[in-house]
Amino acid sequence: DYVVPNAALDAGDIQANSFQNQPYLDNQKADRGYKIESVGLTVNFPIGVYSKKHKAWADIPDGGKVSIPNDPTNGGRVLLLLRDKGVIKLKDGVGFKPSVVDITENPKKLRFVEVDAAQAPRALDDVDAAAINTNYATQAGLDPVKDPILREDPKGPYVNLIAVRSTDKDKPWVKTLVDSYRSPE
């Protein structure tokens, strides 16, 4: 569940979390009023598009069904990936959170099905392709490097981060946590 960690952090139930990227955190803060912020970057988990029915993106038929995550950040990531691969065109100025209504050109007339990110692996049997976050892909036995038929650039803006409450950001334990995460051990 991508919502609980920030709610728990904001409420003081935990001291830090590390599961999200900056666009997602910004969206959560704007939507929910959380007083939390990034104190360090961790790793990037590129989102991938997988298929049980097709071996390559080029094999996806006209009118094919593609599932994408229904949250604005991850759904937007997939649409940006499809735009960058020349599959669709989006309205200018959509930023990091485009939605399906922002699609201006869709030459293959793909049908986008929005699903909860955690359910995306289960959608594979029902769609031509499914965009799946790395954590859910690995839980479903997929290899996030070898199995996607399309894959996000690992150097994109979606590097995960360590978040803490704004009131804690300058406390000594935060520096210790970030330094420990980055240590060779």
C-alpha cells in the first residue's frame, strides 16, 4: 500500500520511510497536507511494461488493452514512458502527472485500463500489456531487467528517497540514517 507509509510518518507512528520518489511525495503533500520531506536519495526502480501474450512491444495489436497504475504519479510515469517511446503523444506541459485525458495522439488506438498498482501483475492475463512497478513485478516472479517489453530509463526523475517529518529533518539521527544507508555495508 503506497498510502500507509506517509500517513504513518506524518502521524508520528514511524520516524522515516523509504519507498517513494519525489513526484509521488510532492503529490501526497499537496493532496494530503503532509509535513514530510526528502532527506536523501536511495535507489531507482524503473517501471516496466510486461506481457504474457506478446514478446515485443511491436506485437501489441491495434486496439490492444494496456493496464496502467491508477495513481497519478505511477500512471503518469507509464504515459511518459509511452510518449518517450513514440507510442502516444501528450498535451504540452503535463509535467510528471499526465493522465489518459492528456493523450492527444494514440495511433494504435490502445485502450488504457487503470488498475491499483498492487493488482497490475494479476491484470497480465486480461490485457495485452501491463505496466508494473518493480516491487510488484518481483513479487509476482517477474525479472524487472529481462522481462519487460518496455522499460523506463533508470536515470529518470523517479529515484526513491528517504522521507522524514519536516520537524525532524535537521536532527542528528537523520544524518546517521542517510549515511548508514549509503555505506558499503
